[in-house]
Amino acid sequence: MRKKVIAANWKMNGTLEQANSLLDAFASAPLTVNESKIAVFAVPAPYLMLAKEKLGGNPYLQVAAQNCYSKKSGAYTGEISVEILKSIGIDYVVLGHSERREYFSESNAFLADKVNICLEFGITPIFCCGEPLEIREAETQNTFVAKQLEESLFHLSAEEISKIIIAYEPIWAIGTGKTASNQQAQEMHESIRSVLAAKYGAKVANEIPILYGGSVKASSAVELFAQPDVDGGLVGGASLIADEFIKIINA
Ligand code: PEP
């Protein structure tokens, strides 16, 4: 059975004091995580080791970087390598978030390189995809998202792609308060799974977790996560409010 994953994306938010208090709240909360449902916290880079320290006692609470570079090491000032991440015990990286695609011009090809280096170092990419509003309005979202997957992931072998987590995040729903309807989310997740199945077969496609992201709240999480192809969420704003995110994890 494929794993459920509830991931927090703090983005560029929170002072050290706030990070401490949020992490303490999550570490001490009664969370319904287990072998088949994990929570992953993508915190700003300076808090990665702190998060490991605070959450590390629970194997079902994992820590993720929000980005990494595509090279192993070297003269790339300001970047973070997977080698560095692995050396501090990080096993997950968010890749291709729409904010990185938009503000830092990350292309599908560049993301393919990042995916490769993550897999080489045994780090699980949480690979984000999703369409902007004009694509949704033109009703071409399924082909748009399929192209993102094809160009960044479809060079992988079946064994390699089985190690990826996909997060579908319609850009028009990120940080806007507009959640995709349960039906819109399910339709896209089903479409993603069928594209994966066409390339890798149904068995592989059925094992890959596909998360939904875009203004998820405790009040919308239960129904969203109950959709047959929605395997959890990638949560931005609501993951910075301890009580709210605890409810989402337990949804
Ligand atoms: C995100 O940043 O990945 C996200 C989904 O943000 P929000 O939940 O705030 O829309």
C-alpha cells in the first residue's frame, strides 16, 4: 500500500524563536503518524539540524530541505548540496516548487538534474508540479502537468521513480485561500497516475504517493485526503500554525 505523506512547507518564514516553539509543539503533540503515514517538515535551511534534533526521536516525523543544488560540491556560493544534506541526516528535499520555478527560473531540465543527484545520494525528492491559472482556464492543465513530469522524471527507471513523491500544486491555489475542489484535485491526481501508469505500468504508478497542495486547511483536509488518488498534502500557510497543522496531520 502506498504511503500517506503530510508535508509542511514553511517557506522563508519564522525566526529561530518561532521555529523552536513550532517544533516543540509538533514533537510533543499526539500525532497519528505510523509506518504508512508520515509527516515531513520542510523548514528553512538554518533550522534543518534543529528540526532533526527536535523531531528525530520519532521515525515518522521527517525533515526536508526546501531546495538543493544539482552539483555534488564545489564553487557554488550560497547553494546547498545533497552531500551536505545527507551528512546532517536529511532524507527529503522539496524540488520544483512553483515559487522556485517562477522566481528562480527553474526549468524542467534543471529539475531533472536535481532529481538525479537526490536519487544518487538516497534523498527522496518531493517533486512539485502544477499549472498556472491561464492554463486551468484554457482547460489544458492535464497536458501541462504531464509535460512537467515527462521532462523532469521520465528519464528515470521504474525503480528510481518509485522513490519519488509527487506533489500536485495548482499555482492558482497556492497561498491564495482558493483550494481546488475535491473533484478537481482527484481528477488531476488520477490523470497524473494514468500518465505514470502509461510509462511505468499500473503497479509502479499505484505505489507513488501524490500529494495535493494549495491552501489546504484543517477544514478541507479530511475530504481532500479521502479522495482515492490523494495521498496527503503539501501545506504552506497552515503548517505555520501548530494546532491547525496537527489537525491536518491527524485528518
Ligand atoms: C505551498 O507552499 O506548497 C503551499 C501549498 O502553500 P499554501 O498551503 O499556503 O497554499
